[in-house]
Amino acid sequence: MIRIGRSLICFFFILGGTVSSAQSTHLDEYIRIGLESNLVVKQKHVSLDNALTALNHAKYMYIPTLDFQMLYTTAAGGRQIDLPVGDMMNPVYSALNSFIGQNYFPMIENQTINFLPKNYYDARVRLSMPIINSDIIHNQHISKKQVLIQENEVEIYKRELVKEIKSTYYDYLSIIKAIEIKKEALKLALEAKKTNEKLVESGKGLPAYVLRAETEIAQIETEITSFEAKQKSLLRYFNVLLNREEFAEIEIDDVPQIVPFISKEELNVEHREELESLSIAINIREDLVKMKQQTFVPRLNGFADLGSQAEQMKFNDKSMYYMVGLQLTIPIFNGLRNSMQIREAKNNVELTKLQKTYVEQQVNLALESAWNEVSASTARYETSLKQLEMAETYHKLISKGYDAGVNSYIETVDARTQYTSAQLNNVIQLFQLLKALAILERESASYNLPITNER
């Protein structure tokens, strides 16, 4: 264990001040599974699909639309006009009939025409499309940028998921190693108990040593039980991250390999999707300002109708018609509402810029904190290696002294306890270092996310 730890630390510092990113074959596979199967990732992809759908909708706004429209009305009463055609034409018709000697021209009655039609229909197919509309152009640009923001949302959660998978994996490995160490200590304690029992039976030992051994065994068993309970909790949480069965087995590597990362000088937040999204959000706010400023730009729409209209549901050559037209809208005055909307949109731009500055400060602070934690974890791990080496040496010396009758059993128990504690501390510090590296990797957005087929 000491030799492995020394190798890791030596490799860590030979890199010339660089930090390391822990990788393993099993861990890489679990990350891949998590990125493809995690439920929140799937939700993020659905939101991204909605953003892409909105973009396509914005692109199709200039495509002509074809609609079938039909109007049917019937009415009685209302306004009407009286036409005295009988009073005007009947004297003429009478004179003509007298002149030709025949009742050739019949008498007609006065007419009353209603303004409201009865049993009237108007059915048409309308082709319409916008010709000039600046809002459509701006909405297309905004929709494109919203897709980029949603893509970043997916990437942001994926990075958090990678960090969480790595941290949980290292915690699980730490517990596994701790259980192994405690079981080895339990084995030694049981052997010591048997030895002391034999010495008591032969009259050469002390019953107190047997009681001390039993106390040590009970304490170790309690610690193992506690570790195993925590192991189950970590197992369940890890499988939730991967969207697997609750108690699916976790394949582990003996010792995670540490590979080169980047130097502190190369660490930056330029690749953080959060800042990129805020930059895009600023551009969207600026587009909204431009859109509000172009409120008074004319809008022109065109349409073409082909249909039929008549009373009594008649349909013939006389009822059919076509009509084409243009509709021009030029806003003139809207009560200064647009000026207030422009001012509000400009304020939103400034608010987003301030938000980006604040977030940039926060992520830089988080990055610096993550780097400091890596440095501190490295120092603690180095110290744990030295402590482990001293505890191992001390344990060997006391064991030899006890076999030679120089040291007491209490001293051997104390030496064994120190050695076990040093082993546990070394394992804890190793995986704390690996977790710190995973956090640093997240804060610098340096993990190369694999391309999945979810989009």
C-alpha cells in the first residue's frame, strides 16, 4: 500500500506542478452509461428538442399558409330599402300594352330589399404570406440562440453528473477499502484472542487481555457494520445516477490511475457553459432591443382568395370569384408604450451583463477554491503516507517485542490500532484527493464529454 501511494505521489509531482484527473476503465464506462441513461439528462434533451422545434417554427413563418374558410349566415328583419319599381314601370307597361293591343308587359310590384342576406354563404381557399415583417427575422435569430442556451443546459448538467458519478464512485471505493482494512484488523484481533485464551488456559496469560481482545473485536465489528450500511447507501445512490437497478453491482478497479491534467496557469473558466449561455442571453436581450426599436417599420402581408358566394346555397359560374390583395400596416402612435418597452429591454441587457460579471467572479472563485483543495488534499495524502509508514514500522517493532516478551499485549493492541487507523486515513486521503481532482475538473470544464445519440 505504501509503495503504491508513493508511486502515485511521485508521479503527481514529476509532472511539474500539474494536477491529475483520475480515470479508470470501469469508471469511464459508468460515466458513459450515466450520460446516456440518467433521467435528468433525458429531461434536458426533451427541453432541447422543444427549443429546436421552436426554431423550426420560426423558420417556417415566411412559408405561405393555405386555409379553407367558409361563412354561412341567414337573417330576417333589420335595415331594408324600398324600391318603387312598380310605381315607376307599371304606367309605362300599360301604355305599351295599349299601343300593341296585347298584355305583353305584366304589371310588377314594388320591392323591399333587406341589407342582411338570407341563406347566404361565402366559401373560399385563402393563400396568405408575410412579405415584410422584421419581427419574424428577429424571432429566428432569438430562437437560434435559445437553442444554443438549451444545448449548454444539457452540457452543464452532464458535467455535474460526471463529477457526481466520480465522487460517488470514489466514496464507494473508499468504503470498500475501509471494510477490507477493518476485516483484516478483525482477523488479527480474533487470532490475538485465541492466543490469549490459550495462554490463560496454560496459566501464562492474563484474563484481562482476553477481555481487551473481545472489546477490540466488538468495536471493529461495529465499525464494519457501519461501513457496510454506508456502502449500501452509496450503491443505491450510484445506481440512481446511472438509472440502473437499485442494487446492481459496481465493478471496481484495484487502484484508480492518475493521469496528467493541466497546470494552474492553464486553468480558466473560458470553457464554462454558464458564461457562454449568459453571453448568448445578452445577445438575445440586444436583439429584443432592436426589435422594439423597429416597431414602426411597415408590415406587408399578401393574400389570394379563390371561392364562391351566393344566397340559397347556389353554386354556379356566377357565384365563383377570385380576389388578391395586399395589407400594409404602418404604426403611427401607440401612446409611448414602445418607448417604455425599449427602455425596459435596454435595462434587461444591463442586468444580464451584471449577472454575467457576478457569475464569472463566482466561477473564478470556485476554480481557485478547487485548486487550493487539490493542493491541500495532496499535502494531507503525503502526510498520511508518512504516518502509515511510521505506524507500520512501529507495529512491526512492537509485534517482535511482544513475541520476544519485551512488550506487553496492551502495547501490541495500541500499535495495531494505530496501524489500522493510519491505513484508513491513507485510503480516505487518497480518495479525497481524487474527489478534489474531479471537482477541479468540473470547475474548469475540462472533461471531454462524449458525443451521445440523444439529440
